[in-house]
Amino acid sequence: MCNLYANTMPVDAMREIFDVPSPRTHLGNAEPLRAIFPRHEAPIVRIGAEGRELVRAHWGFLMPQISKKTGKPILPKAINNTRDDKVRISRFWRKSFEVRRCLIPATAFCEAKGRKPATYHWFSVGGSGQAEPFAFAGVWRSFRGTYRDEKVEVDTYSMMTSTPNDLVRKIHPDRMPVILGTEAQATWLEGSVDEAFEVIETYPADRMQEIGEGEEMKSQP
């Protein structure tokens, strides 16, 4: 269950890695993001009207909530993770999985262990100390409504999770983000529903590494 990740790739690198033409790159002068939390904005790759595009989106599907005390709307809940065992059967996720899949560019992600204080463990893809850029599997949808006391229309995304591998399991025994290899990325974005579901797999532990730990959530190496 990921609640923190990093994406320090330059825009040009994202364009090249994820095969997005310059005219369909809508990120402006994007800064390196060393600590992306739920409710933050970050780049995603999705299929637009003309093909692949890079856009900013809000991490977490927004679900309107009503105060039990006052009966008035309160800050919408941000649901930032999606379960692989529910994505085809839950009405909340199913339509997004069928028609609005996306890639979430990243360079590392974090899992916490323990409390008061928790220790935050960072993981990357690659071996022999060489971290490689990668992408999580994600889904997206638009939200229109009141958010932080303003009427907004914003694109949101959520990160797919599955069974953890041996490396991540020692920190978080229940879930880990779905990391996609290069071929799986194309299938996830452009394949059929059945084909996309087939690439939801646990990423091999021997193709990952733990790159650091600390008590501060922003202690990404």
C-alpha cells in the first residue's frame, strides 16, 4: 500500500521513455518531485484523443463526504490505491479500469514500518546500485465538484496494488504497487481489458533494491 513515491525524471526523459510527443506533453516546467503524497499533483501518461499524452493529475480519486454531525459536505476522501482483486468487480473502480488506464512515472517508492516513530523504507527498480526509472499501473477519472472550498474540475488517478514480493513483504506484508515492465506498459495502456488484467503481476524482487531508510517521510535518498 503506497502512500509516498518519487519522480525525479526530467520532462524530456519522460517523453522519451514513455513515447509521448512534445505537442502532447502538458507539464510545463515540471520540477523533480522527491516526495509525492496523496492529494499532490504529479505526471501521468494516458491515452488522449490523439494518442499518448503526459498530463498532471491529482493523486487520489475524490469521493464526496457528508459530515455526520452537521449534514454538510466536508473535504472529499482521496482514495489513492486500487486493489487488483476488486478492480473488475467494484462499481467504484471497474469503469476506470475498462477505459481509463494510465501509467504513473516514478523513480522510487516508500513503505512505512512501525509507528511512533515509523521507519520509511525506499525502493527502486534496477540492480547493482543502479536505479532505473519505471512506471506504476494506474487508473484515472475526472472529478467535478467542491474541493477545498472551491468548485473544481480536476483529473485524478489511483495506483494499482497487488501481492508484495519478498523484498517489500518484510516491510509491508499485505500489498505493494504494481510495477510495469516496458512491454507491459503498452499492454496496460492500449490492450483489451483481459490483456490489461493479465499484466497485473507482482514485480520480481531480484529486479528491485532497497535504497534507503529513515524516520522522516521526506528522507528519500
